[in-house]
Amino acid sequence: MEQLAPRYWGAQEWIEKGVKLDDVLCSLGIDNADLDQRFAPVLVNTGNSFIVVGLSDAAGLAKVRPDFAKIKQISEQLDLIGYYVFTKDPSATSRDATTRMFAPRYAIDEEAATGMAAGPLACVLHDFGGTSQRSFEIEQGVFMKPASPSLIKVDLDIENGAITGLMVGGYGKAMTSARIAL
């Protein structure tokens, strides 16, 4: 999936649409202490908009308890697909990040693989993570109940230090199968 160069809006810019950072954190059942201080929550658009929220560790990602009604309301106010919550905690993943995605506005409580959200996260990791890395591996679905792991690869196009576009793809693995008689 090809995506556009990222555009960012910080929490201060959400206020004019009636959304505060505390509203977002509350909708996830977390607070400021859970955040990864290297990555301020940010709205990212690479063709579709997500709020990307970095958490300091795997315990924080596991304890997220989404309030889908609140997430849907905030998504409507900010015209989002949803939230992409991640951690870089090495005890949680050997990849660049492990994530959870919530998009109740589109009837998706939690999704196992979301390329359109992994792209914005890779941009955040590049632009705010102090790295010149151009290729990222993003894991998703590990924290779902039941787990439904996927691996999403993001390659950034960079010119003069700025992201000009990106390409997203990935891999999934069938964990179970079922046959439905019609």
C-alpha cells in the first residue's frame, strides 16, 4: 500500500476541535505515567488519520482498556480512522514496535493487521525517534485476546531528510481455520 508524506497535529491542535490529551488517554484507560516520554501522542495523516500513542512498556500496552464509545466520539471529532497504540519495549518485541489498533468508528474494535496505521507509526518513529532508519518492522495483534499476530513492513521514501512517501506491506499467519456450510 502506497501512502503519502506524513502531516502531524499535536495535542494542542486537537483542542480547537474539542479534544484534550486527557480525553484520549481516558478513552484507553491509561494516564500520562504510561506514556513513552520520547513520543508525544500525535495525530498523523498519510492519507488517513490516526492518533499514534507510544507507551513506555509492554505492561502498559497490555493494560489498555479501550472505551469504544469514547474512541468513536473522538474519532468523529478529529475525523480519524482510529488509534494506533505502540511500545518499543524490547521485552515485548524484537521488532521496531508492537502495536494495538482501535477503530470503532468503522466497527473495528481491535484489528490484527493495519497497514494504513503502521505507515504513520513508522513516520513517527523516524521523525521523532532520532533515527535515520528507512525500513521498519511493526508487529500487531500479539496483545489481542486471542492473539492474532501479524508483521507489517514499512519502507520510507526520504529526500533531503524528509519523508516524501512510504510503502507498506506485511505478512499474516493463519492460527485457526473454520469451514462454514451455506
